[in-house]
Amino acid sequence: MTSLHLIPLQHKSEELFEIALEQNNSSSPYSNITQLVNSTNLMASYQYTVFAINGPFLVVFSLTSVVIFSIMIKLRNQTSSSHRSEAKKNQRILFSLLLSLSLCSLLNMFTRIGSELTYIGTQLKTVLIVFSILKGIDRSVLCLTTLFEFLLITFVSHVFLGTTRKVGAISEKKYRILRILVLHVFTTVLTIVIITVAIFCLVVGGVSAAELGTMIANYLVLSSLIVAALAFALITSLQLSFMHYVGFLLLQSIQQGEQKILQSPSLSTFPKTQVEENPKSQSFKTLPPLSVLESVNMKRVALKKAISILIGVTFSLLFQFFGFFCIPLAVVNSTFMLIFYGLHDITLAFILILFVIIYRPLHDIQETYNESFLKQQQQHRSTTTTLEPHSKKVVASTSV
């Protein structure tokens, strides 16, 4: 996945290790290595650059976690004093996923910086062992972060799907099929694949720390990179395809709904103003009813927010996909790993901030469509109940 930094050793440590092997004839490859390193530490410019890239995001993800948690408390207080609707339930799930993603991202910054801080030590054997263990944990936390990111996007796609059903863009049968594919099949496969890769990352870290040989560790790293590349490419393609399909249906239905409102006969039957009675008068203008204006404005807001989500998520996943392919190139040049760090951190922060900013308009949109959907159901039930007595009377009269 994008979250797999699977380079077991940094270049400086590998060079020191090779020098130690050449100058040491003892059975242990790690004996007397400390004589070959500096008396201070093994820190290099790479480690300082990692600190510079990831350090600011400690503050960013801390702030997003505090903001999201405070919003969740506010929503909980509002929910306790008001009725529980489907939109409020979706809000709670959305912010639970956002908080999980933010906290995992924050934890990932600590594990990433902590693994590089091991180079402060002067004992190369200890540095390599601790680095391998911490890096294995770091990769697993990154996998967990990726899991919550995809679960968040999947949930948003499901909300879009439900809204699309409420506006009548898809049939009930099609909605149920897509819902099963998204919430059950895709989510289950996604969780199994990412957890498997996370466990594999821990195994790679343990093998690297157990002195079983760099050759075995390198083969494991290469295998995990190939599996992660295929898995991430497949998951990203399915995720974007489904989200854009549902988003297209939603945008199309919103635009059609806006046009129907503007072309509604109720606008033509609105009472005449002085402009219509006296065309020369310019003191008044013909205005549609306030409820119509509010409905049109709500649909326009829905259109803008849906487009913002689609564009934001699409670019974030594409940038992460590009960043992932920088990881194998880090074997040649460690600068590619720094590029991955920057892209991954920026896109995660962007997704968190995007959903925090637009959460309120999305809630209002869901409430509006839920109310209209419930009204349609009530009208359908009332129509059915009024027709049943009439049909009974007709049957009774015909029988007489």
C-alpha cells in the first residue's frame, strides 16, 4: 500500500555493515563494529530531513484530532436533546472514522520519527536491531492508517449511494446489490488484505532484527512490495470507479432536480407583481416563493460539496499512488522515500481538513433528502389507505 516503507536498512548502516564484515574475521558479524563508527551517533542528513518533513505534521494531526473530538462531543450533546435521524447516525460514523484516521496518522508520525531516532546511538548492532523492530511497527501502523482511509472513503461512497436512492436515480434492487458489494464484499476483502500485509510487515521487521541474513530480509521486502503494489492498484481502481459512478448518478440527479424546480408550474402560478401589471414600473421584480429558492440553493450546495469530495478524494488517492511507486526507487536513491513521506502526509491532512470543513453542509443535505424521502413515503401510504376504502365500496356496490 502507500503505507509500506519496506526498506530494512538505511544506506549508511549498510555501508558500515559491509566495512565491518571485510575487517572482521570473527564468527559474529557485529563484534567490534563500534570501533568503525563515530563516537557520537550515526545520524545523517537523511534522518534530519525525515524529522523536518514529518515533524510539522505532529502538530497538524494533533490539531485535527482535537478539533474532530470536540465536534464529536458537540454532536453527541445535540443528539441527546433531539431526535436520532439517519443523517445524524451517518455523522457519528463519519467522525469516528475521521478521528481514527487522525489518531493513526499521529501515531504513525511518532513511530516514523522514533525509528529514525535510533541512529542517535553509537552501537551499530543495537541501532540496527531497534531500527528494524520500530520500522516494522511503523509499517504496520501505516497499514492501519491506510485501512481507515479506505474505510472512510467507502463510507462516503455508501452515503452517496443512499442519497442517490432517495432522489430516485437508481432502483431499490440496484441499490441493494451495490450496497452488498460495497459494505460487505469490498470492505471484507479490504480489511483482510491490509491486515495480512500489516502482519507481514511485522514479520519482515522481526526477520531483519533476528540476524537471519540480509538476503532473506531483502527477498521478503521485495515480495511485500510486489504484493502491496498489486493490492493498492486494485483497491484504488475499484474505489475510484465505484465512487465516481455513484457520484455521477448523484450529480446528475441533483442537476435534474434543480431544473425541475425552476421549471415547476408553481412558479408560473405565483401572484403577479406590479412589474407584470405595470411593465414600466421598475420598483419591483418577480420573485419565486421562498421555499423554492431554498430548495434550489440547497441542491446547488449539494452539487458543490459532492464535486469537492470527488475531486479531493481522487487527487489524494492519485498522489498517494504516485508516492507509493517512489518506495521501490528508494533502493537506488533515498530521496524518493522522502517524496513519499511528503505526499502521504499532505494528502492525509488534506482529506481530514476537507471533511471537517464540509461536514455541516453534508449533514443539512442528508436531512433535506431524508425529509423529502419520508414525505414521499407518507404520501404513498396515505394514497394507498384512501384508495382501499374506495375500492371496497366499489366491490360492495357491484356485488349488490
